[in-house]
Amino acid sequence: MARKELAATGAMKELMATYFRDLGEAAEKHTAPVAWCTSVGPAELLRALGFRVYFPENHGALLGATRRANAYLPRTHALGYSPDICSYLCSDIGAYLAGETPLDRFGLERVPRADVLVFNTNQCGEVRDWFEFYGREWDVPVVGLVSPRSVGEVSPRIVDDVAGQLEDLVPALEAVAGTALDAGRLERTVGLSRECTDLWREVLETAAHRPAPMSFFDGCIQMGPAVVLRGTGEACVYYRTLLAELEERNGAGVAAVEGERFRLYWDGMPIWGKLRDLSNLFARFHTSVVASTYCNSWIFEALDPADPFRSMARASVELFIARAEGPKECVIEAMAARYGVDGILFHDARTCPHNSNTRYGMPGRLRRRLGIPVLTIDGDLNDLRCYSEEQSRTSIEGFIEQLAEG
Ligand code: SF4
């Protein structure tokens, strides 16, 4: 049994294809400067300066989803990068060294060469090392934000610091872009990003309905425009279409998972090479994964066009992955209540300790606090050697039996 596919997906694939073709053309024909940006980096600032913005983590996810990642990891490990570090980083660099990319389906022979690489350490420090590889390779500038992690209270002092760093980036980026930052254009871009974020939140919140019209596995696919096209009108147009379809499903009582019996929350990274298998496995047990930390990470409610720099800084600091255990637990507790979940599944991703919330006792604390079953499965975002199909299936089946016993 499979979950019910969304009709809007065709339009989303077309939108993503246009985005990649445009990027490829900008890099090959120099029609616009190209910036690489971490997934929750200052994309709005880059777009306002006229850059075409490329997100290598999205490329990492594509390598995982197409199950090509494992073929490339050894090349990067042979360069002295540890097998324990981010498998997005290692598969992406390995693919570059092999001269291959899944973007070839959009006519790109190679990843778009950057004119500048812009990181934000709010998610992890590994993105800086990742970007510095390409900075050395192409002899182009690598700049970024050193945004704090393990943040408890989001104080004005922390926000001021990151806002100051953002402002300090402007001259270096203007020099590469060959143009001055236009304040009005930045405000409009932040406004579009906020609109995209609000629509994405509404899309995800449709799954609070019983039965849920979409699942985490749909979210992993549908989030593409929110990641790579925030700050553009096209992303907003797409999410209005998707939202209309989901609301129609809710009106008609159409479920993503037929006969929805149980509802789960997914914490941690997706296992990209196993999305379909896991989706089918849960569907077989009439279980819908209705909410996740991962998909929600592209909701930036702080963004405010009237105060672009400080609001971008606040969004960076408030990011779930950048928070301390206490605030993270409060977020998951609120999500569990809002979506009415019967249990929580934690994915412990071997090469991403930053987005694995299993290592300091959180699953046990939440089990006791919420009084619902919690399961941890071992795996990885891209390195499928860390994932045991057999063991995970047995654990998930046992977990669902536990839910059935009440
Ligand atoms: S947060 Fe995790 S998956 Fe993302 S770049 Fe950092 S180590 Fe890799």
C-alpha cells in the first residue's frame, strides 16, 4: 500500500527544473552572479543583491534520494575527510570529484560554480568546512555568519550580534555582485520570504486534520521551493496551489494514508534513500507521520520586511536546530499536542549529531513528560551503510503493535 500522491507535485517539479536550469545558465553564461548558501543562511540578502542562489544541502539530499550518495563518499574520505562527518558534505564533494551530478537531468553538466560561498553556522560548523573546500578549489571568497548554537533564551544581545554580522557581510557581497544593496529590494525579498514561510506553515498545518491530507514523506518532497526559492514570488504561487489541494482533501476527508489509524511525529533528518520504502511501510500499518522537526525548520516566523537585518538575525537564532534541549523539548511537546500524535519517532543520524536529538536523553524525557511511546531508529541522511532495513522494520512494526495495544 502506498500513500496517496498529491496532484500539485507535477507543478513543483517543473518549478524546481526551471530554477536549476536558470542557475546552470547563470553559471555557464555569466548572466548573473552565483552564490552558494547554506539552507538556513542569508538567502534574502543574496537575492536582493541579484545573486542566483544555490543550496548544496539540497544537492546532498538529491544525491541521497537518488541513492547515488554511497558511490561518492569514499572519494571524499580518501581526501582525509572522516567517515563520521556529514554525509551530505562527503557525498557532495565526492560527486564533484567524480565530475557527476543528478542535476544532469536539468541539463547541468556540473554543479553551478560559485562566485561567493556564504555559510551560517546556526545549523552546524561543518557547512563552513564544506564551503571552504570549494573556496580553495575555485579561489573564490567564503564568508558567513558565526551564529550561536545551544541557544536558551533568544536575547536581544544575541540577535544584535548576528544582525551586526549580517550588515558586515554587505560590502563583501556587493563587491562580488558588482552592485549596491537596494534597501527597498531587500524589504521586498524579505516580505516574499515571509509570505512563503507563512504559506509553508499553513501547508504543514493541514496535517493537524484527521485524517491528515499529507505526511512527512510528502513534506520532504514539497519543501523544495521553501528551501531553494524563498524570497521569490514563484514559491508563493506554488504553495497557494498546494494549499488549495490540501484544503480540498480536508474538506472531502481524503487521507494521505488510507484508513489512518495512528499518527506519529518524526524528529531528525530524513533517510533520503529510504523515503519511499518507509512511506510504504507506515502506510501498510495505516500509520501517518503527520509532523516533523525537519519540515518545520523552514518556517521563519521572525522575518519582517520592516526590519530586515534584525528579523533575519532573529530567524537565524530561533532556528530549532540551534536551540538548547529545553526549548527544543517545548517545541516538540507543542507539536505533539497540536497534531494529536500517538507516538514520536527519533532518527539518530550517524553523521549528523547536530540534528539528532537522541544523544542527551531527550527521548526518555519526552516519553515520561508526554506519556506516549517513543522509538529511536539508527540511520543516516545519506550514508545507507548506517541503516539496517531489517532492524528498522522490526523496530517500527513492534512500535506500532505497542500503539495498537494502547
Ligand atoms: S546540519 Fe547535519 S546534515 Fe546539515 S550540513 Fe550540518 S552535519 Fe550536514
